[in-house]
Amino acid sequence: MAASASNWEEFTFIPASRETRRREKLEADIKAIFKLFERDGTGLCDIREVGTMVRALGVNPREAQLDQMIQEMESDQSTGYIKYCRDPVKNGGKSEEPRRFYELMMDLLITHEFNGELLVRDSEEIILKAFETLDPDKKGYIDSDYFKDLMTTRGERFNSDEVLELLNAAADPETGYIKYEDYAPILACD
């Protein structure tokens, strides 16, 4: 039987104190991210910020996965907000409320899985190959305007704010080129 991330209890070589410290750090990270986006100390965050919060925690889901996460965190009557809620109300072992941000993020950060799919970042090598397919002339860079067009019109489309944020981080301000050999390691880094 192969070990999976979700059955870490089987690994007796991990000292309990180390796992406790790891969980405490994850909890602190989750709480800190949520506090950054929290609305007036109410324990609520706008659902439009969930993607940013999840990615800030080092998880990089596809948009469809992110939509599923939001659905799991939202109540039946959508308010446009999600709750932090560390301890959801239980009724006979079943939660009366949807999974909240804390619970879902702890599961994701411990198992690196969501609905049975691993959520791990691509390696630098895979990211470089993806950029190289966009650079058939092997120039070592991609023009920002071309990249912006691709990101907003093809595949899982970015909105204009996301593209602007990406280009501000990736493109050379003088030339407007994305030198992907410099940018790929950043994308691959946890």
C-alpha cells in the first residue's frame, strides 16, 4: 500500500512535537492571511479575495478548483463573504455549516490535496518548457503585449488586474519583455 499525504499518521518517525509546531505555524499563517483581508474584524472576507489568500498560502489551484473551494466555504444563501470559523458547529458528527476558510486551508496545507487531486506547483523545468513553447524563435523572452493577449483570451483566462499584477512582477520595465529564464524559478518556488 502506497503512502499518501492524507495518512501521515502512519509515519512514526515524525516526532509529535515537530508535527505540533508545523500545525501551529500553518494555523498562524492561515490566520495572518485571513486578517489581512478581513472585513472590519467581523471574521468575514469577500469571496473575491479567496484566490489571493489561497495563493499567498502557497497553494496554486486552477480556477475551477478555486470555484469549488469557494462553494464549499459559502453558505447556501450566498452573501459574497466567507467565514474564518476555526471550529464549525457539529451535529451528530456532521457539520451544519459549510467548511470554513480555516478548516479547508488546514486540509489543503497538510495534504496538498483538494477533492482527491494534488495541488502542487510545477517544477522550474516544466515552467521553462511552457514559456519556451511561447517563444518559437528561442529569443529567451516573451513580449508583454503578446503574453497579455494570450493570458486574457486563451485557456483559463486572467482578468485585467491579474495580468497587470503578473506583468508588473515579470516584465522588464524598460523593454516590456518577460525574460522567462529569470521568472520561472520564482514561479516554481514555494
